[in-house]
Amino acid sequence: MRRFSFCGALALWCAREVAGVQPHAVPVHPPWPLDRIGQPTNHQMDFCSIDLHALNASAVKEALAGKDVSVAVNLGIIGQSIINFAHYNTSTGLLTGYLVEVMDEMARIGGFSWRQSFALVNMTSAQYDDGTRSDLAVWATQNYDIWLDWVTPTVDRLEKGVNHLLPFMDTSYHLLVRPHFDNPSLLEVMFSFLSPLDYGVWLALLVIAMVTAKAYQFFESGQDDFKDEEVKNQEFTHSMYLTLGIFTGVTGFSPGTKAGKFLNFSCAFLVLLVVSAYTANLASLLVVSASVDIPIQSLEEAALKGIPVCTAFNPAPFAHMHNVHWRRHAEDRETYDGVRDGSCEVGIVRHFMWKAAQHEKHINTDCRLYMMEGSLITERSGLTTRLDSIEKRFCIDRAVQ
């Protein structure tokens, strides 16, 4: 059985956009004249003639084959400036966009057509703020079989009869920040070889080396390591040289007494432990990278610090947070620009929009913008139809699965 993967379609579209390849454009018939929004129309297919009880599983999947399904296409979808969801070229008569391709794939699998039976709606993002987005979804699904816009399931929309067809877009809210990078100083780079061990450990090793050198001088005075005339007047200095030489392998002790041999063994064992600990982290710590500081870790922190939060979305889902200072933008691009240039320390973005926008050079110029992993609110969105038509909901759902 063939199965359509919406996530696969999204990945395919994003790959095309990143590679600079435009989605394919299919010539269509001119759209229907759009009736006044809010006025009743009659563009729905007659699903009442489909007897679900008389159809087996395979027949249900082909119940829409050869039929025309009416679609209302929103050209003013939120995020249209970032992602081409739906675009109609009046001069060429071409209808293109990501959701248009999703609809084409649904029609191909279900065997139905829709490009001869669609109407265009242009509801801009600014008009969503007054609550008309839900009203528009209700109106569209009452008068057309499918509403071509990404709509998030809510209790209010469900109560108004709006049914969601397999929500496939991750529209979760995330924080967008610009981490601060502090480049290391020249002094830090020069002494990076000391990083594997703490400065207190280095000081302790120096003290141990001095004590060991003095003990070796005491035990071995007059022995082979101290017989030369040049050494007799500076025995401690020579003993210190021998002690430090053990760490690098340049030289070592040549004890003649039992006490000196025991000290040599103890010192060699200590060197073994220290060198093992030092070399274990040496490779990673020799490369001194810039320290990263994320200014805001949560929305609650931004509220406590009085930092404005930039967003192009209606902050109604965060109404329970009364202390958040919102800075509204008309488009997502303004939020991205604000966080990038520092006029906004933190922004709120939708997951799927940022995943598409982060590859754009003019948006994420220096690749410094970062979307926090944990979502503030988890949501998934998709196309919608009418809930109260059991036949329609069942046939469309099954036809595209």
C-alpha cells in the first residue's frame, strides 16, 4: 500500500529551497471568483452519495478517485515571506508553493483533482491578530472541502467544527537567541598547555619537586650523581635538575643508596600518574576556543529581567505570563533581524519556519543565531476540513494515508 509521508515532503522541499531549486509549477485553470468572506457559498463536493458501509478498505481509499475536491487557498499564510507556501502568478496562471505540492501529492494518491476547483483567499498575517484566523478557517471549511493553510488544532476550532487532516508541520514555539562569544586572549593561548591540570596542582607539583630534590641531595650526597667538582658547590640545583628531568625524560636519578632507590621509585610512580592525567585531556584543551554565553535561557528569565521579547506571532498562548514585555513585529524576518543585530536579546519563533530561515544568508548571516532546543509550547499544524461531515472526513483522511 502506498503511503504519503508529509515529513518526507517537507524535507524534500527544504532541500530544494536550500539548493536554490524552485518547486515545480503546474498550469491550472483560473481560480473561481471568491465569494465575500462570511457569506454562504456552495462549493463543497457531495459526500453524502458515498456509502461507507458498502465500501471495503481498498475501495474507501479510492472513494475520491476521479472526483473534484474544492479547495480554498490562502495566499497570505503566516510565514509566506520566509517559505513559499502558496503563490498564484496572475500573468502565467501558475500556482506554486510547498502546501500546493502537498495538495498535489494528496490528489495523486487519492486519485482526485482540485486544480480545476479552487478559490484564492488573501488573508495577511496582520489580519490574524484580531482573531479572524479561526473564523476564516470555519468559513472556508463550511464552504470548501479543504482549507489550504497551516492551522493549529485548538479546542475553540474543534468546537466550531474544524477538523485537522494529519497535522504534519512542527509549529512549536521556541526561543531564538544570539549567543555571545568571548575570544581568548593571547596570554590564554600561550599558556593553554597548562590547561589539563589546575593551577593549584601545578603549584603542588613544584613544591613536591623541591622537597624531592632536597631529599635526594641528602640521601645521595657524595654518590655518583654528586661526584663531579662542578656539582659539589651547587648540589641542590643539580638535584632539582635531575628531579624535573624525570618529568620530561631528559635525565633521571642514578641512586646508590637504598633510601635513594626508594625515593627514585616513588618519584617515578608519581610522574607516571601525573603524565597520564595530563595527556588524557591534552589534545582537547590545547585548542583554546571562544567561550559561549547564552544571554537568556527561558521566557521566565526574560520576564524577571524585564527584557523585551520579540515575536511576529500573537502572544495569546503565553497570556498566563503577565510580566513578559512583548515587542511585536509585522513579519518573522523582523524578529530574526532584531535578534541578529542586538535590538532584541530574545525572540519567539516557530520551529519549522526557523528551520527553513536558518539557511538564508541574509537572515542568519554569520550563523550565530541559535534556536533553543526545548519548546515553550509544542504544536503541530496541517490542512483542515469540516468535522461534521463524517463521510468527507473519513474519505479524505483515508484517501491520503
